[in-house]
Amino acid sequence: MPDLSGNKKILIVRLGKIGDIIITSSVFDLMKKRYPGINISLLTLDKNRKVLKHNPNIDKIYFTNKNLSLFFLLFRLRKNKYDLILDLNDDPSKTSGTIRRILKAETTAAFDFGISPKPDIAIKQPLKYSTHIIERIKKLLEGLEIQIENNELKPALFIGKSELKDVKEQLNQDKRSSKIIAINLSAGAPIRYWPVLKWIELLNRISGKYQDYKILLLSTDADKELRENIGKNIPDSRLLRQKFNSFQHYASYICKADLLITADTAAVHIASAFNKPQIVLFPAVEWNFISWQPLSEISKSIKSKEESLAAISVEEVWLTFEEIIKEI
């Protein structure tokens, strides 16, 4: 096993999406605590800048894309002579093999996907159909003989003070008299969009029965029209509008809400980072359903009977909502 004491240099590789970064961010904090003085760098995709903007546990972040610029970056990073490359990628990746081949670290650790060069510490990946992503990360770290306590690995996200202040000021008056349900409408794939008419029916049921709750519609800029069309069908007195559009503001909205309903797993991980109650809609993809379950203390998951979320009925979500309200 590599000796990680003292001023050792580690490069952590995680090339996934925003949700992957949120899920693995507690690894940085954990390693800083276990090995005081350690220097942690992260190699990740350029699209993750916004989620890592305020993370204090990483000494240096290298952003890249999977193109020719990556090779130039790797030859530059080779001069750093890392003591350990820890590859947290959860899927087979030729890019990961290329990174290990070019950087030539003293020790490499990763899941063994049979890709050359084989990592020095090659860990058999637990089955995706039966383990949460956190369990798989834990297995990889334990391969480095890193002791992990219960609940020490969990989603983590650092929000900027100015963005959080913006959202708090917008919601402050409503939070004095109401609780806020954040509704995330956007998703990373077409099958993960719940039909508009179903959203409208559900939200009108909620606003009609639960007068102490207000509805906050959230989406990406690309889905602004979707958000506005749904909002037109909700009573103005029950509706809160998304004022700020940056990722950090979006995360702040979820942080300040009392409940999240979402079909997108990035929103799930944000809510889990702040232990927010949530209802999550999943497609009928078993490994996805098992791997990306919410980690909030209070949560409910609904799995569609088909690959598309359209098969989930309004009644299913409504009954689940009534159940979670009692728990909250």
C-alpha cells in the first residue's frame, strides 16, 4: 500500500457529470482528515467548474475535455510526479487507461475493468445492480486501507455565500408563512422528463389541499419555456418563480426548500448533500435505481414500470407525497 503520510501528492481522477462530483466530494475531505499535509489535485471535465467553484478541500483542479487538449495537459502534469493516482471512475474508460499510461505515477489505484495498463491496486468493482455508488467508492478506498466510519462518505456540495444570500433574500418572506416544495423539471435524458399535464395535475392537487406549501419551479435555461408553461397553470398565489439561473443559485434553491420532487439525479445528490426530504422518479432501469438512490434521511423513490417516466401516474406521486408529508 502507498504511504500517504507527509506532503504526498495525489491526483484524483473523476471524469463524470455534476452528480458524480457531488457524490464523490466527501472523498477529498476524508483524505485531508486522514492524511494532514497531503496535497490533493483533481482531474475532471470542464463542465464541472460550477459545482467545484467553492470546494475548499482540493489544492488544485485541472479541467479538461476528452479531446486533444487532454493529451497536452497530461504531458504537462507528468512533471508533477504524483505519488498516487486514484481513479474514481465507475465505468470502463479508455481515457482512464491513457491517463495512467502517460502520467506514470508511483502508484495507481482504480477499479479493474481489464483496461491496459492495469492499475497497481486493482479493485474488483461490486455489482451495480446490487450496490449504491457510495458503497462502490468505499470499496475502492478500502483497497487503499483507508478506514471509513459510518456515514463518512456522502454527497457534499459547497455553495457560494453570495448565491445563497440571493436566494435567501428572495424566499425569506415566503418562508416565514409557508413551506416550500422545489420542483425540478429538467433532466439529463428525454425518458426522464415527466409529462407536462401530469406535473400540472399534481401541482394543482398540492396547491389546492396544502395551503401552507408554496411551489417553486426549477429548471435549466434550456427548459425555461417548459417551466413558464407549467407555471401558467398554477395559481399565482401558490407559485414561486426561479429568479436566478446559475448552478450555484439552483443548488441554493434546493438547499433552502423544505422538500424536493425531481426526476433528475443531479438534483437528488444536491438535496442529499443538504439532507433535504425528497421524492424521486426513476425509469425502469434497475442498476440506475439501485446505484443512485437518494441519501437524505427522509426520501421516497418511485420506479416506473417502463423505461420512460411517462408510465408513472399522477396518483402514484400524489400518494407518495401524502406519505412523505406525514413524515416531515
